[in-house]
Amino acid sequence: MIDNTVSTAGAHVSARGWSWRYGSRSRPTFTALDLEILPGERVLLLGASGSGKSTLVAGLAGVLGADEGHESGDLLVDGAPSRTARGRVGLVLQDPENQVILHRIGDDVAFGCENLGIPPAQIWPRVTHALAAVGLDFPLDRSTAHLSGGQKQRLALAGVLAMRPGLIVLDEPTANLDPDGVAEIRQAVETVARDTEATLIIVEHRVDVWWDLVTRVIVLDSDGNILRDGTPHAVLTTAREPLTQAGIWLPRSTGNTPATSPPVFTTAFGRDPLLTATALTVGRSPAAPAAASDLTLGIVPGQVHAIVGPNGSGKSTLALTLAGLLAPISGAVTASTGLAAGARTAEPLRWRSRELLTRIGMVFQSPEHQFLTGSVRDEVLVGPRALDRRALDRRALDRRPFDRRPLDSRAPSRPPAVPDGRVDELLERLHLAHLASAHPFTLSGGEKRRLSVATALATAPRVLVLDEPTFGQDARTWAELVALFAELRNDGHAIVTVTHDERLVNALADVVTTLAHSGI
Amino acid sequence: MTITQTPGRLAGINPLAKFLVAAVIGLVLLLSLDWVSALIALLLELALLPFVGLAPRVLWRMLAPIIIAAPFAGLSTLLFGRAGGDLVWQAGPWHITSASVSLAIAITVRVLAIGLPGVVLFATTDPTDLADALAQLWHLPARFVIGALAALRMVSLMAEDWRMLSLSRRARGVADGQGPFASITRFFSQGFALLVLSVRRGSVLATAMEARAFGGDIPRTWARTSLFRPRDVLFVSAGILLAVIAVAASLLSGAWNFVIS
């Protein structure tokens, strides 16, 4: 007899005086947390960026290594310590790329069942059922490599469902997805919630996605204490103020989008573009198929230029090409004489690495690729220090009589010493000051993103190219970033931003370029 | 690295049967250095090649590396091999004799005869099937086999990581500096960054695997059963037969020379 339903009894979750401190941090993430979640409840767990939400769910899923920190009290699933509750709890992480385990879809979904010792005859019906529940109707032997982000997240959810867990935990499942992917995963979770009795815990910044699906909302403050706990309606009506202060994104209908300066189109800085792209066709390498073709753009000072479009439409590739990092397949990116002054050529691609620093700054889609040092503060200083070295080189050159290149007055002037004040100010504004000595890799997703923005801003480049700068931000840090970008724009910097964030486009964009899906 | 799905008749053969065939042919051909056994084996392999069900283009892509490499192995034997017999050609330090010519031919043919089955059989093996076979038939530890299989998927991400690391270093102003010393320093520092990144990816993957009950105390089951079927036995027998024919022909012709003697 094969039981083909996905339903299973919901798990009872409780934290009793649970405390946790990471080995590398001086402050505990949680202190004596008490929490009861009844079987079948659907909980939205909210909290400011870095409030320990991911730590709590990792603890519940039993994947918080005892050697990673100091623990006291109990974290129980159905009365048993969560570490022993393997298979009772299913966890979906926020990173779609690194949680695909096997090469074929069917095998990946079957993986958890195998580990639980389910007889093979029962595994495949479970796999088919789980894939159907999340709406992935591919052959079981389809490769997992070419799924989109949303599909990978649904695959992870299917892998969890096939284990028939009593508790399903979703840790920011939509953080790395475009709007289509978000809609897909929301739809899948809704189906799961309808079909199973499993307890559900969702950690998210995007409250609007989940608001009408959950039965309970728990809000954590930045010290890991429970700030509010109740029905969505009750929490929303009684706690609007503290929620806003804690940086929680409220449902859009209730409208707490932080006020920002509306786009001010100004020609005070001239309408001559700093960067001009002519008949530009971009691709990941000159031999690769074109990701986006025949684009003509002008990046004007004092303007925010948003590049939008679905995943795979070549937005990131275009950003890297504009930033002088990637050679175009055809066409050219040219800097204005003002921007190129002092550099070898007018073509950013041919500039030296240090020549880019004060001219074009780039914030990469994945911040982890960008980090070079062991502390947040050193990370911000990398750019200024590289410039400092150049200033020293140049002074050495200046001593030679035959090389008296005047420093161009239009290029941003820069004191030779590392501007400590500027670094502190940046860290302060981006809410990173308290983490100045932390290792960049230990930051939360939202913090890493802000740090990568800070590293680009540290050398005050005239053009800023940002690839998804608002990923993973809570409402407060989002508003802080947007205000900072607005300020930079008003100071005459040109900003190019690739984004899926409609709020960002609405709040800042002066020009919007929409790329269509190239079908690759 | 992408795992290319190669359909064809060999995909249905158990990976361990393929491994055994490649091993038998390889080991037997390593025992002698004559050209008869290698040539017979190669001819038989070529005769069987059309039956594996792979398109000529696919085959060419698979085999190009050994087809290019084999003559080089022969060439070095020709130039530096043991001298003997008549002198064919002499220039500077090089003496090409009739012995080195025949040895060079033997080596070239041998590399092809060993390489061809090895490459074709390995390239038609799905890593998942291989892992299943190793864990279920040879009882290698599941933790090790599945871990390696999952890690293999991560390898494909490393090329992209390396590229992004290069670009981001340029964007951050630390990619200047000419000269071999600066480049070597940069290469190692970037290599270290790649290592750190891979370890981090690996640890997320490990968490995801752990969250799906991997590495627990429950005895693991296998959704895909790896079977050593009669046709796999036949396949291995055919491989052994091929090796026997090659050796027999060589012995009968008197060309066989045992390397360990």
C-alpha cells in the first residue's frame, strides 16, 4: 500500500529559554527565547536585517552546529531536541544555486527520502507528487543545471515535501528571485499550505508576498527578543510604528514605502553623457551568444538610469560592459573627455584597474565575489588605499621634469591620505559601523550587500553601476540606500542600476531601459 | 564542467561493467610493447565503434584529444627510444633506427588502443549512475560517494566564479601591476579567494544536504537500484574476449614481448 498524499501531521515547535551566541560574536543572537508554535500554524517571522531570523530557523532545522557557538535552553520539535528531528523539519534556504544537490530533478527530490530510509518503491510516487505540488512538470531525468532561480527554489521545496516533514521552514525563499520567480514560489507554497497540515515558518522581508497566506506574525527586534506576536491583522494595526522602525516591509496596500525625494530631473550637470554606448551588443564573452543586442544608451550625470527586464535578458552583462569590465561583442562604450581625463584612453575597457576607481564604480550582483580583506573596515579602505598608491606613484613621476601632467580639475579631487572620516561616515550611514571589525563573510545577506555598496562609494566614482543594490534590505536600510543614491545623484554622479525592485525604480529612476528576454 | 548527456547504447550498461572492460583492455595492453596486440585490439575496437550508437561528431569530440596525443607519444619514442637495428636517420643527438621506428608505431597504436575504450566508456557514463554502482555494488561508503557526486556539480560553478573574481578585482582597483611577480601574486591571491568561495558554497550545500537528513544514523535506501544484469556480464565477457584475441594473435605471430622480463 502506497500512501500518495502529501499530508502529514503538523509539528509542534517550541523554544524554552533558548540562548545562542556565535563563537565569533561577542553579543548573543538570542537570549532566553520563549516561543510556542502549534501544529498547523503558518507563521511569518519578521525582523530587521541581522536580527537572527536565519539563526533561529537553522536551529529549528537542526543544522546549527553545536560547535559554531554557545547554546543554552531548548529548541524542541514535537518535544524532541531539533537536532535529533532529522526529516521532521524541512528547510528551504535563500540561495537557489547552492542547494541543488544532484544532477537530475527526480534524483534531487528523492535524495531526502533515501536518507530517511524510505523503501525505494515508495520514493518515486512521493517524488512525482512533490514535483506536481510545486508545479514543476519536467521529466524526472531533466538536468538540474539549467533551471531558473524560481524553478530551483521550487525544486528545493519539492525535495523537502517528499520527506513529508511536520514543519516546513522557508528562509527568505524569494530573496534571490525576480518577480516571476517570487510569484512561482508563492503559488507553490500556497498549494503546499492547502494540501498539507504541516506547520509553516517563513522568514521574509517581503511581507506583502505572504501577508494573506499566514495565520500568525512574529516580529523580532534587533536583540532577538519578540517584539510582537499575533494575527497579521492584530500585528499590523497595533504595531505599525515599531514595525516601521524595525525596518519591516509592510504590505503595499497599507503603504509604508519610505518617503524619498521624487526623481528630480536636473540639467544642472549638463546633458552630455559621461558614458555613451553605441550599437552595443553584449555577451558573457566575445565568443558567447549575445545576451542583449544593439543598445544605444547615454549615461548622464545627475540621473539614475534603471535597467530592468526578466532574468536572462542580459542586464548584468550589460552592467559589466558599461562598467568597463567586459568587452562587448560589437559596438563600443566610450567615456566623455571629462570622465576620461587623466586616463590612458576614452575606452573604459582599456583603463587600468586603478583608473576605474574614481571614474566607474561597480557593485556586483554577488557581493561575495568582491570581498578581499578580513574586516568590514579594511574592505572599505581597499579602494582608497589603491588610489593612495597611485597618488604616491604620480608624485614620484611628477619629480621628473619631462612628466608634469596636470591633475585634471574636473576629475574628482582626492586627498592623498586615506579619508578616515569618509569611511566612518559611510559605515555609519549604511548601518555597518557596529560591524567594522567583523569578517565580511560573516555578515548577513543584506549587510554584505550594503558593504559592497560602501566599497564602491569609498572612492567616489563619477559613475556608479549597481547590480541589484537593494537585494535583501529591510525597509529601513532600503530607505537609507535610496536616500544615499538620491544624494549622489543630486551631487552630479551618474547612477546605472540593474534591478527587479519596482520600488527602487519608482523612487529613483529618471530613465528606464527595459531589456526583453533574448531567448537564451 | 558540464556533464553532457550522451545517449547511445552504452548508457544502459552498468558503469562498473564499463570500468572492468576498460581496465582489462588497458592492463593487458600494458603487458607487452609489440605492435601486433595493440593493432588487433585497436582494429576490433574500431569495428565495434559503430555499434555504440554515438554520432560521428560526438565521437570525434570525445576522441580528438587522444588522436592528437598518440602521435606525440610515438614521436618522442622515435627520437629518444632505444636504438637498435639499422640506422635510418641521424642528426645531432638523435639516432633513428629501425628498432625505434617499430617501437614508435607500437606506442602510437597502443595509446590509441588503450585510450579509445577508456574515453568512450567513461564519457558515456553518467556520474550519478557511477555513484549508485560504486555505493550499491562495491559498497563504498555512501557519505563519500554522494558527497563527491554533489561536489562534482559544484565544479561547474567554479569557472564562473573565477571570471567574476577577475572582474571584481579589476573593479576594485587591485588588478594593476605588470611583471611576472605581480601576476603570480595576483593569481595566487585570486586562487585563494576561489578556494574560500568554494568552501563557502560547499558549506551551504552541506547544510542543504544535512537538512535533508543526509549523514544521519538511519540506514540509507537507494531510489535507483544499480543492477549488474546479464547484459553487463556479456559486455565484460566481450571485453575480455577482445583482449584474449589480441594477446593470442600477438603470441602466435611471435611479436609478444613481455615488458616485465
